[in-house]
Amino acid sequence: MQHIVLLFLVLSLSLFAKDMKPPSENIVEVKDTSGLSDAQVRKIAQTKDKKEQKSMRWEDMSPTPTKYDWVQTKSKEWFKGRIKALYNKKLEFDSDEVGLYDFDFEDVIQIKSFYPMSVNIENVAVFSGIIRLKDDKITIIQGDKTFEFNRKKVVSLAPSGNKEFSYWSGKISLGIDIREGNKEQYDYSAKANLKRRTSSSTLYFDYLGRVSSVDNKQSANDHRINEKYDRFITRSFFWTPISVEYYQDKFQNIKHQVTAGIGLGYMIMDSDKVEWGMSAGPALTYIKHISVVDSNLKTKSMAFDLSTKLDLEITSKIDFKYDYKATFTDKSTGTYKHHMVSTLENEITSWLDIDLTFVWDYLLDPQQDSNGIIPLKSDYQFLVGLGVEF
């Protein structure tokens, strides 16, 4: 049970990783110290709005936030809803009309927030307040202060305050195939991606699992959980105080496998259509096999992780996502292994997708079990499922 306790300990520590960063990387946070309530700050923002609109033409008039955040795009359309986050030039917005939707930040020409936001300004600080963005200028309004910056300086933003749910977004995909008759067969697959995003960090939780059976004989049973916590340094650089992967696969002779590490990352490409990042760093691997010939086989080893993520917008309805992670260890824990997931997401509605996923897991030196069986090096999966975004 020690490895299970270790896994949950590391996962728990990652939630507090923001307190583990070195002093040189502390991000200064500028909070509202006026003592005014959110409602009072909103009134100050609305007063500024009214003064500005007095000199506007009727067709340039904009809505007043009284319950929702408002976003205007280049097409001059206004959308009301709730800002979830801005990161990697994507504004995630939740609306009754369009559902959960990602706007390209360059297509957004105005933002009027109803809820206080936390805005990470590159190489300056994190500012909390009601925001107004118009063209190339973002204004952050606190009780008795106003801060203005060029929009190019915005690294990220997210709702501030105590509503924990507002920081989270995600997607869950399920696939089921059941056959009965001359042959009884079932295949269950599940994939979940959860993100907790603030103006200065992102916490990821990913799950991928499959269980299959043919004529009451199990043919697949594998589960993988990944957790990764990133802290933003600039728009291009980030560091990972902690990342953890838990894996088990009955047919790869792996009862439990835990890899924990740290790393540095860089965004290789960050455009409206393409996001491509890479990270690397040292790690520690623990593995327990279901059965082995050599009872003295090592269960722990140092490792080196290398990972990359690609998010490509093919059309407005089709996205391609590629996630690859390689781990280099000693021979007792596999020497080299990789986990590759490529997904084609086809949007049906604003919240429902059909996902086509190809998975390739590879282990260079699988361990022979007590019956003398050596698992194959490669496992392939092709999954079709319905994905729900939230």
C-alpha cells in the first residue's frame, strides 16, 4: 500500500504547489485594498461606461453588465455569459446561446466583465478587479484605482473570488460496444480531461481507461491517470513544480506504476490555429509487476520525462489534438516507454462532440511474468466516443 499512499500524497501536494515556487519566481499580486464591495466597484465601472458612451454614436453603444460578462467580436456581435479563462490566446466563454466556446483572443474587440477578474500582466504583476477591454487597451478597475495596459501584455486571466467552480472546465468522453448472440463481447472506454485555470497557473487531470471482454474472458484492462501543475512565467515559458502519472495494465504485467517529476516548458508555436508546447525534466519511477521471475528486480529508478502537446484547429468544427509523453529509465523499469494519444474532435453542438481517438503505448523492455510470458512491446487502441464539454 505504500505506493498508493505515495501517489495520493503527491497529488495532494500538487494542489499546494503554488507555495513551492522559489522566491525569484513569485508573482506579485495587486489586490483591491479600498474596502469597497464588488457591487460598489461595479457602480464605479458603470459610471465610467456612461461617461464614455455619451460621446458615442447610437450604433456603437454597448450593453451594461448587470448580471453577466459581455464579449464583443469583430463581427460586432455581443455575447453575454461567463468568462471562464483566457490562456494561449483563447478566451473560454460559457453562454446560454453558444454554450462553452473558445474565442480567438484577436477576434475579441471588447470585454465588459460583471465578475471581478484576476489578470496576469507579463513581467508586471497579477491585478484583480472589474475589467474593460476595448481594441488594444485593457483597463482594470479597483475601488479607488484604475490600471491600464496594452492587451499584448495580457498573459492570462480568470475569475477571481471564492467561487471554486468558476476555475474548472473539462470534457468527458465515453464509448460502449456490446455484442450478444453467437459471441458475447463488450468494450468500455472512458476519457476525461479536467482543467483548473487561474491567471497564473493551470492544473490538469487526465484519465484514460478501457475494459474489454470476449466470451466472458477479459481481453483488456488498463487505466492511466495524469496530473500536471504548470506555473506561468511568461506567455512562452512555464515551469512544472509537480507532475504525476499513475498506470496499471493487467496485460502488460503492470500492477501499479507511478512516475513523479518536475520540469520546464516552452510554447514552440502559439497562433490562432495552432498551439504547440513542449516540456521536460527529471522524475522518479516506481513499478510493481503482477508477477516476475526475478524476485530481486528493482522497483524504483530515476527517470527523465519528455512531453509535447499539440492543439490544431482544422476547421471551426474540427480540432486535432496530439499528446505524447516519453519516459527514459533503467532496464528494470522498462528502459524506454511512451504514451501517445491523438484525437480528432468533431463538433456536433457547442457542448457535444464525436471523438475519434488513437492510442499507442510502447514499452521497450516489458518484464517476463512467473509463467514465462513476455508481453508485447506495443499496445494500440482506436476509440470512438461521445464527448461532453463543461
